[in-house]
Amino acid sequence: MPESQPRSQIILVVGGGISGITTALEVAETGYDVVILEKAPTLGGRVAQLNRYFPKLCHPTCGLEINFQRIRKNPHVTVFTMSTVAAIHGERGDYTVTVRRTPRYVKPHCTACGDCARVAEMKVQNPFDYGLGDMTAAYLPHEMAFPMRYVIAPQLIGTHEAENVKAACKYNAIDLEEKESTFDLHVGAIVWATGWQPYDATRISPYRYAYLKDVITNVEMERLAANNGPTHGQILCPSNGEFPKNVALVQCAGSRDHNHLPYCSRICCLASMKHAAYLREQYADVRVDIYYIDIRAHDKLEAFYRKIVNDPQVRMIKSKPAEIRIGTAGEPVVCGENTLTRHIYSNSYDLVVLATGMQPSYSMNESLVNLKTDDYGFIVPDADKNGIFSAGVAAGPLDVSMSVQSATAAALKAIQAVI
Amino acid sequence: MSTRNTGVYLCSGCGIGNAVSMDGLKNVVESEFKKSCKIHEYLCGDEGLDLIRSDIVEGMNQIVIAACSPRAMADRFRFNSVQVIRANLREQVVWSHPEKTEDTQMMAEDNLRMAVTEAGKSTAPEPQFDGEHSEVIMVVGGGHSGLTAAYESARTGYDVLLVERALQLGGMARKWSKRMPIHPPYQNPQPNTVANLIEAVKNHPRITVKMGSTVAKTSGMPGKFSVDFSDGSSHTVGAVVLATGWRPYDAGRLKHLGYGVSPDVVTNVELEGMLAEGRIARSSDGNVPEVVVFIQCAGSRDSDHLPYCSSVCCGVSIKQALQLREAHPDVMIYIIYEELRTPGVAEEFYRTCQRAGVIFMKGKVQKISSSLEITVNDAFLQEEIPLQGVEMIVLAIGMVPNSTNVEIESQFLDEEKLKLLSSDVNHYAPIKVAGAATEPITLSADPLPKGESILNLQYRQGPHLPMLAHGFPDSHYICFPYETRRSGIYVAGPVRRPMDMGESAEDATGAAMKAIQAIRTAARGFALHPRAGDLSIPRINLNPCTKCRRCTVECPFGAIDETEQGFPSVNVTRCRRCGTCMGACPVRTISFTNYTIDMLGSMIKAVHIPDEMEEKPRILALVCENDAYPALDMVGIARLSFSAYVRIIPVRCLGSVNLLLVSDALSAGYDGVMFMGCKSGDDYQCHFMKGSGIAQERLSKVGETLKSMALESERVTMAEVSIADSATLPKVIQNFVEVLESVGPNPFKGF
């Protein structure tokens, strides 16, 4: 029950990934006003970068399209992209949130015609592909971007080329002078749904991710397998562009490890099973070795795990590899001890995929709002901030369904704070 | 409604004006349709929008916008109380076809003709209110999940009717001595607070608890469910949360693990009882056991018992081992496991248990003697290890969903209905493998759950909630775990999926959210997910109705009942507006105000069909608006190209496509018809569950129609298209064009 009458009935959702979108839509479809803040130029978050979901092997963009349609049709939802929270003041029912907007350099009336990108020559790393490919400095984040609007990379600003790009826009939608700005929102409740970042694989130094091109991470594997990725969906070895014939999937790369992430990220086992499925769909002869500590395939996902391990070309090796060496031909060599057979192995591969875990984005970025977290950086409930809630992976390592479940619950908690 | 006053606006921006003749398009509108038509070079800009707004002020009440895809600029092209119809000239015409060619121009003109025709046949729906709506939420099951759903609903201001079969609240959770940690540092068992929750529920003024009762019958729909109870009473409620929880797997079936053979073999649930009483003792001699062995996956992950993982048992054994260790520091504790599953932050709980000196053995139990000697096939040592001196064995048994009432034998033996239910049971489809090197691996189906339905739904589709797998009535969708095929009824807690108390509290809160949303949505006349906000409802003209029952049978949501006379009767708030009924009706008598067979048929006929001599085939593509249509947009966004012979009509779902449209199209001279919809089958991706599958089934029977028209069967095809298929879609279309070219032109052309 509300302690006092809330002064604002608007709910703010921080983060526009699957959890934030879900909280916002559940709130809006119940008839309350909601504002989404998203740091990136488009909604969709991590799931937009995934190729497919386990265990159905369906495309995340399918559900995103439905969610974007729901947003488009719903007058209760307002979206601010390239926006983060700079400060929060006030209390449950009455918060003033200072929002910081970084410049997109493209005004809202962009039609997404793409003329700017056609004249842009400067190339920058494509963050959507985790840097696996380049893109022009005037770009659409991806073909399902929401809002469907272009972005000018800050690297272009101040260059001579920037003027050409600006001139190419028939609709005068490019504003090279745009500056960072702040504005205030008055809201009654806040749901923090800032999701996760992949654990930095360069920090697992024995795995030589920084030195071996053919050692990639699980999130990069998603981009390689995606039709809209840098290889148009063909899984190819980054070093030579060839088909991989022998692939290692290394579980718990940095997870369940006190030197890195002490917790289990829950999703990596199944994600690797899915990667085995991608490989087997593409290459009849490919052999896949999965190095693991425990395979964590909860509830009905057990069936998905069984299907993969029953494949004669998939081999399970119980071992946390000690290191990945550089082979004579520059290939990755996975070394360690099989804890079941006590066999000391050193196996060469064409491609090694590190199943890196999820790290809460909240704790990865300088925190200006001082929410209560556990030792890992996941947000925990705080009696002093009882109008602020967390949803999805901001609150703990969850898969997509569990994140949506968490986000739906957070929607109700937020509504309770504004009625 | 007031007189239709339609204005057509053409945008020449984003390359449209360079690629096609705007005057040619304008001429189509003015000469063929006699409508007002204006061209603007930047229609979504402020000036363009002002142009439209000023005409609205002048009395325009329906707008056709021929510009970008309806997926773009929806927020700009939204005008109060004016119906907007969109023609896609940008993504699906000029961005995906060569500039200034005859074919591109013809395609643009036809898209415009279809949109203006649509406008003439479409009326914006208005909200329908029919009487009182109940805002009461019925929660079935008074365990931890049900209590949470009730409490959270009440806290949000809704009245709750909580129904519990037993004579006390708390369910399984009441028996727990402690619970697994949900707060940092996640190391130690935490107090079980379910007693507080029970008190809070009992004392809440908005919650009525109905103890010792079960549901006898549920009929009605969101906002007005009518529920009869075992005690003869009945209530009207607005939405339902089913939280009937779980029961332990029958340990009597685990004789091979010593249960029932030795009294000192107990289940985790039985040990929990001892922990709650504070007295751990062997049944055989009353002594505290000195050596206790936990056996994980007892009857779980086992094709002879429960094929799935119950998710919680590893954590439960760790909790119980820690509690045992605390009570009796000298007791020797082993946990024998195959995979230790402590996902997320529960990893810390596992480490705490290791630090406490509990011995974890990875292996499989081979046999257990009557004196409790356990032979373990130790995975690490790769040999059989005998464990002697064991004084108590705890079987970590799994969770069975209470999705049916097993105490009552099912009366549900009608074969037709049984088939309907079994078609709802889904198993994940085999993994595809490249080449033919390996047989796809499939898993055997599990049997249907036994017992009577808990809600006993009075639906055409049978009394049960559809099951996903293993008797869990879970959602099939990864993105939408609360999606339900019985609108307004949400499943929460371990009956939906095995889960612990922390997760079930969250799940129950989420289900309460959905129940509240269903009530508010019903009261406003809106559709539920995925067409949230849609006001259109199916109207059935009963005069031509032949009582064939196809609409009632095919509705994926069981929204249509049959009256005593055998006529269909729509339960409006159950309906999700997919139009599968409209697709099913052989006499075209089901329609929405803004979506009718006549409208689609007229759009089909609005296209100009070149005569045979022109050698320009025409293909009608009926395309799912949720996946295939966006994929076609993305063909344009990527500036790829597809055949300009195709004419695209987006549909709510392929399930809404009536086969009569196919004969309409072929009679009109189209050379072929292509359905593009989502994947059907076990791993279906159709947003209306069965729509694309039903379309496929209907199409399998189109051969006779074609035969009666003396046409080749190749002229009609269906493609399963996912939203990520834009790169391959042009090829799929081209292949069909080539098939049609080899078949030759439709002889009906020009008639």
C-alpha cells in the first residue's frame, strides 16, 4: 500500500534490452505511462545481437519485432535512446531523474534513407558485431534498429568528411553541432534493467584470446552465425576465412572462478550446446569438443543437452583447460587434464569458442546513482530506495525467459509504487 | 459511421520519386478511384504532416499514405481518430527494385491500388463494452506461489479469491525447515518466512481464502469467468492464476535405490520433515546417522522416470547437508551427483558446502544393498567404489507438476478431444545436421498427464490447459513466458516449470501482473498480447453459417464456443484477433470491421493483371505481417532485390487466410499464389501457435480446388520464412517464379 499519494505516476525503465522492453510494455499495456532510457542508439540490447535462442533455435529478432510493434502502437511508451541516468533525487512516488544524452548527430526527423551512409568513407569498428567487422561512420545500427534512425559516429565529427555527410542528407537531419545535454524527468518509480556485458576474455590470459585470432568468445560466435553478421551467417575461422573442421567450446571461461567471475552465468552451457548445433547444421564433417565442469541444463532444457551430446560428432571432455597455446601453424592448442581419465591432453583446433560469462553492466560503468549490490555487482533490494527495482540480468545471471519473468514481476512492483 | 472521406498522400522522398513516376501514381488514384491525391517530397516531415492535418481539419477522416513501410514512421503518421492505411512503396518497391523500369512502376501502382481498395473496405473498429467486468483475481493453490500471487495482487488494489484444496495454507513450502539463500552472501540457509506470508494473506482485507475447496468448473472469459466450486458455491472472477505447485516424484518407484527396501532410505522431502522437527534419526533404530549419503537425480534425468532436471534438487541437498552439518558436526556427508547444478549466484552456496567438508562424488550409483552399501561408479576414479557404513540415504527426488488432479480419474476420454490435447503437447524438434551424415536425434514423447483437469475449463478445446512438455503447462515462447493459450489464465510457480522459492515468488508476481493486465485490457475492449491494443473483434453472421464447426475447432485460443443449436459464439475477451476463424470459414461469414475476406479479395482483384502476351506473370504473396513481412522490408533496407512480379498482401497470421482467396486469385489471372508464414510443427514460431500449421494443412487440400479449375498444383505453394531470412528470401521467390514460368501462364488471364 502506498505510504503517501505518489506525486508522479510515470514509471522510468533504465535499459532497453529484452528485460527493460518487457517491463515497459507490461506497464504500458496495463495503462500506465512509461519512459525507457537506452544507452545505445537502438533498443534491443544483447538479444538483438544473438543469432538464435536455445532450445527452439528461433531468432530473437522475431520476438523483438513483436515488441517493437507493441511499442509503436502504444501511446503510453516514450523512448529516449543514447541516454543514461546521471542522478536520482527524491523518494518512492516522487523521483527527479537527471538524464544525460550523448549526441547522435542525427535529428529525430531522419527518414533512414541511408544517403549519409552512402557518402561516408570513414570506417569504424562495428560494435554490433563486437568489432568483428567495420562499418561506415554514418550508420544504421542494424536493419531492425528501433528507432529506425541513423547515427553519426563521434570519430567523424570535426573532419572534413563530416560536412559531405551532412550535405548528403536531403532532409537536413544531420546536426554536427549537437552537444551532450541533460534534462530532468519526474517519475514515481524506477526499474533498473541494464543487463550485462560479456566478461572481458583478454583478462583470462592463459587462453590467449588477445593473441590467437581463432580464439573467439561465445558472443562473437553469435555474430558469425547470424545472417546479418560479418560473415553473413557462415561460421568461418577469423584467421583465414576457412571452414572450421575441429572446434572446441570451452565452458566456464572466467566463470565459477575466484580470479574472474565467482558465480555461474547459467546460460553458457546451453549457449554452447546451441553453438554445437549451429556448427553441425553448417558442416557435415565438423567435430566439436566441449570442455566443461558441470553441464547445467535445467528443467526441460535437459532434452536439448541430450540431443547435442547424443550426436556422435560431439565429444564431451570434463576439464577446465589450463591454457590455450599457440600451435606450430599458429593454431590454438587447448591444453589441460581430463579430470575423468586423468589424461593430459593438448588438442589442436581450427576454432576455439570461449564460453565467457555475464557481468552486470551496472557495476561495469561508473555508478552515479549508488544502488545496493552484492559482491558481484548484481543489484539487490534496498529498503532505503523502495521505489527503485531491478529486472533481468541486472539482478542476477538469467536466461531470456527468466529475464522476462523477472521483468514482468518488476513491472508490478513499479506499478505498486505509483498507485 | 460518418461518410468515408478518404485522402491519398504520396511521398516522393527517400528515392521514391526518382524510381517511379509520381504523376503515374497520382493518375491511378484520381482516374481509377476518383479520390483526392497529393504528392509531397517529405511527407513525414513537419510540412508534410501539416498538409495532412489541414485536410483532416477540412473533414478528411481516412488517410492512405503511400510512402515507407507501415513498420516505419508509425509515430509520425498517427492522427487522432483518423484511420490510416499504408502502402509500402519504399522498402518493398523502390529500395528492392531497379529505378524507372516498367515493372517497378507497375508494382508501385498495384501497391497503391491495393491500399486504396483496402481503405474502401475497411472501417476502424470501435471499443465494445458488454456489461459488467469482474476485477477479482482467482488464485488456485495456496502454497508459496499462490500466496505470493494473491498478496501482490491485493497490494496492487485488486480483490483476490484464493482457493486451496487443503485445510491449511502454505503448501509444500510450509514443510521446509529453512530455505536456500536469496540474499548475499548466498552462503547459508535462510529462515523460511512462508508463515509470515500466510499471516499477511489471511489478514489482508482484499483477500478471501477459500479452504478445502477445489474448482469444479470454469467457464466464461477474461473479465467474466464463472467458476463453480466443489462446495456448490460459484463466483465470477476476472482472471485466474494457477499456482497448484508440485508433488514429489513417487519414490516407491525407486526400489533400485533402496526406497521401501530399507527404512533408512528417505527422500529429500522426508528429511526436510526431520530437519523441521529438529530431530534427525534413522527409522530403524532411532539413532542419529553417522554417515549420510545424498543421491542426486534420484528418478530425474532418467528416461524410465522423469526425463527432465528438476532444477532445485542440487541446491536442496546442499542446504540439507549444511543443516545436517550444523546440527551434527561429526556426521560424514556425501553427495553423489552426475552434474552439480547450482546456476547463478548459487555457486557460492555450493562452495560453502564444499568448505564445510561435505564430500561431493561425481558418479552414478550402481547398486544399493539392503545393508545400505552403495556401489558408485566414480567418474573421477573410473572405477566402482563401495561406500560402506552408510547409515542413511537421502534420495534427491524431483518435482512433478500438479497440472492435473491425479486423485480424480480423468473423465476426459473423448477421442477427438484427446487428440486436440495431444496436439498441444510439444517436444522440441530434432537438431538439423548438415548433409546426411547423422540421423537427426529425437526424443521419445512422454505420455499425457493423467487425472482430471484442475480448472475443468468448459471450452471447445477441452478442460485442460495446454501442456508444453512433461505435463508442465508452460509457454512455448522464449520471449513471452507468460503467453497463454487460454486468455486471462496464467500459470505460476513449479507447476509451470521446476523452480525454487525465490524464483516462484518472482514468477507469481509476474503472473499477478499479467492477470491484472488481462482484467484491465478486457474492461477496455482491447486484445491481449500479441495484438495488444487491437479493438477489432470477429463478427459472425449466423444466417449463412452451416454449423460446420471449423472456426470453433481451429481457434488456437479456444475462444469460440458452440451454442446449443450448434452455432459459433465468440467469447470476445478470450479472442486474440488472429483471424484463424476467418480463414476457417467456408462460407465467408466471419470478419472484422477492418479485416475481411471481401477486403482481401478486393485487394487481390485490384491488381492489374497483364495479359498473356506481355509475359509478365503475377504472383500473389500472402505474407505473415509479423515475420515474413519485416523480412521483405529488410530485403529493401539491405538494397537486395526480389522479383517485381510479386504482389504482397500482409495478413495477421497465415491462419487468417481463407482458401477461397486462392481460387479468387487464380480466377483473377494470377499465375501463382505463395503463402509466407512462420515455422510450424514442434518448434513452431507462429505467434498464434497454430496459424501457420493450420494454413499448411488447409493448403494440402487445395489440390482439389486446382483440379476443379484444371490448374496445375505447382501454382500454389507455401514457404516457411523467418524474420532473419531476408538474404535468402529473394531466391525463394525467384524459385517460385521459375516454377511458374515452366508451368506457363494461367489460362484464366483476361477472363
